[in-house]
Amino acid sequence: MAGLHVYILTNTSKKVLYVGVTNDLEKRLIQHYQNRGEKRTFAGRYYCYYLIYFEYHHNNIGGIEREKEIKGWSRQKKVDLINSYNPKWLFLNDQITKWPPDPGTF
């Protein structure tokens, strides 16, 4: 059984945080990019497609539980987690996939 990535995205201004979980982080980042500006999704509505934090869980249950845990945190606690891993809040998308994705990717 494959594991899951728990991840946090933000927008250009770094004002909005989005917490998600996926079994294919590269594909999911591209999907978030494709959905930018889409009002039907939270990440799309707020242009959240910049990766600023991620962690891997070898089992799915652990990944899902961790996502729920982080989602329940205050913004400050999420900021503290991001700062412990990525204190400059660098966009990490290019560590996972070619960024920005080629239009032919989608």
C-alpha cells in the first residue's frame, strides 16, 4: 500500500493556507495550478497552488489523520510548522515537478 503526502499550499501573497493530502503530490500540484481562479474550490478561489510544506506518511491512515490534525490547528500553529521546515516560505513546487507546468502537462 502506497503512502500519502500531507501538504500546505499558499497563494502569491502568502495570506491563505490550504492543507491537503494526496497519494500523488506531483499530479495534485498540477491540478491545483489548473484550477486557479475556479470559484468552486477553496484552493482555486484563492489561487493556492504554491507548495510551502509537505511530509510523507508510509501508511494512508497516518496521512489522513495527520491532515485532519493540521486542518484543526490555528493559523499560528500552522505557521509555526511551516517555519520549522521552510522558514523563508520558499515555494517548493520545483522540488516535486517542473514549475510552472508545461501547458501540455494538462
